[in-house]
Amino acid sequence: MLPVTEVIREELKKQGRTQVWVVNKMNEMSEVLKMDTVKFNCIMTGKRKITGDELVVLCKILGLSLEDFC
């Protein structure tokens, strides 16, 4: 099983997406998350764990499924 951040990092690279793009899309999809670049960067560097709500929104944005994390 791959670490969540590794799967996300690889998908961002594959799609040519930036962290700023992801943060903007996450906030468009769910204003409740109040995601910002600092929080997202902390998730990607392992300084902060991603919540379930954040992961669901991120998967929808990037077109990922649970199988992608296995």
C-alpha cells in the first residue's frame, strides 16, 4: 500500500497540476474545508494528516478512487 501523499504527488505530476490549482478546486467544491496552500503543503510534506473530508474532495477533483491507494 502506497502512502496517500505519494499517490497524490504522482497524480498531480501526471496531470500537470499545481498545489495552488488543487487548493482552488477543493475550495470551489467545498467551502467548509477552508483549504489553503499552507495546509495543503503541510499535508504533502507529512507535517499534517489529511482528513477524510479533504481526501474525498481531493479524490473527486483528481479522479482517484480507493483502489488507487492500494
